Amino acid sequence: TYCGACHFSFGGSHLSELPDLSMMSSTTHEWFRDILLEGKLSFYGMANFSDVLSPEDVNALHQFLVSVQTERFKKQGKK
């Protein structure tokens, strides 16, 4: 609900100029919690979701995105 407004979809159907969350860098993975709950990228316009997401929500979301990224890389023949 919260991510889709800006990040919309993954892969070839990604229609936004904003980052495709299935292609997160290692730094983004490392900072994921701080981005969503501490506003680490607020200077780029990324919202702080600490008022609507719990740390558990953020962890679950991150694990989902890791699984999406893993599947995408498998399809591309990457590890």
C-alpha cells in the first residue's frame, strides 16, 4: 500500500523513475530500516513511515523484497 504509490511494480513493468525495489543495492538493504523508520533518505523526498509501520512490518517488507530480488536474479542467471 505505502510502497506502491511511488515504486509501483518490479522489473520490466516498472513504470516509475523512482527506484525499483527489486534492484536494491547492498547499501539500501543495509539502511532499509533507517530509511523507512528514521527518514534516512528524507532529503531525497522519501517519506518516513514510522507513524504507520512497526519494526516488524519493516522487517517483513524487507524479507519480501529480498525474496523478489532473489527470484529476479535467478531469472537473469545471477547469484
